[in-house]
Amino acid sequence: MPRPVDIVGLLESGIRAEESRQRTIASNIANLETPGYRRLEVRFEELLAKALRSRHAANTGDVKPEVFEPAGTTVKANGNNVNLEMEIGALVRNAARQTAFVRLLRKKFSQMENAITIRE
């Protein structure tokens, strides 16, 4: 039997992941010209999908984002592989996802408040 999904926990996890992604992208941009710096990314969606598929998985709110160094990126002569255009694109996508998560969480809390409010 499928277990119910904790929507609030799921949204909170998503917000934490986007915050982590925001910090990681900012670090990549800050190190744009740092010799030898390798860009980092955040893995979250695939970890969340795995948790959702598992019948005995921990609460989806417990899924934590992981920072990792992706393979296969082009390295410049100074050993750095940060591409500003790619990071700006990631920043825009991240901001949109974070806004969506916050709006959905706000909507869920509003629904909960409406459900417990006694109307006269």
C-alpha cells in the first residue's frame, strides 16, 4: 500500500534544496576566475524521487540535498571550469523553483488555517 506523502515536509525539503543550490551557484560565480576551482552542483531531485519510490523510505521532508562536483565539464587553461552564462541560467531556474515552493507552502498553510478556522 502506498504511503501518504507529507506535502509540507516535501515543500520544506525543496526549499532547503534550493537554498543550498543558491549558495552553491553563488560560490561558483564568486570563484569564476579562481585558478583550479571546480564548479559544484546540488543533487536533490533524484534523491527525492528515490525516496518517493521506496515503500519504507524516511519522510520526504528528511531528504537532504547533496553538493557534488559534476564530471565532464570543460576546463579552462587556469584549471577552472565555471561558465558564467551557465551559472546565471542555473540561478534564474533556481529562483523560479524556490518561489514556486514558497508559494505552494504558503497555499498549503492557508488551506490548513481555513480548515481549522471556525466560521460564524
